[in-house]
Amino acid sequence: MKLSWEEHGPVALLIASGDFCADATDAFRRVVTERMAAGARSFVLDVANVTLADSAALESLLWLSEETARNSGALRLVAPQHALREALRLTRLSDRFECAESVELAARSLR
């Protein structure tokens, strides 16, 4: 998985693309931890170009959701495609994540 980010004060925008699988979770958690250490409390995670998500990816999303809540922040997923939506639905995790159709709408919902 390719992961890039932008910082906007207490909100970090993470842009993910490709397969979000077990081999990408360590790098994902490292980037998130670094962004939190730099002051990010909330995260907008653009997953529009994530093509596959396995159970390790779902665990990482749950971890991020818990970390942001513990830091008085929030997590928004942007435009999850069919594979990720289906994985969340099948594992009954859909209700745990707020989704937005665009980065702008996700950022606005955090204000």
C-alpha cells in the first residue's frame, strides 16, 4: 500500500492506495503514531483507491479509531470502495466508522 499524508493542524489527512494488507499495517501504524506525536488528534483517511483490505487492515482501522477517540479526536473514512465496504459489512464493523464522499465533506464534519 502506498500512503501519503498532509497535516492541517490537529487534523491529518492520510491518503492510501493499493492493497491494505498485513504487510502494510506496521508502516500504517508508524505513520499514524508519528502524526499523533506531531499533534494530530483527528484523521481523515482517504481510502478511495484502496483495492483490497484484509483482517489486519480492519484491525488497524479499529486501532486508529480507538486512538483518535482516546485523544479526543475522530476518524473519517473517505470514499471506501466496494471491497472495503463489503469487508466492514461482513464483519459488522460498518457502524463503527463514519464515511464521507469527499475529503472536503469529511474535514467539514470534524469542525
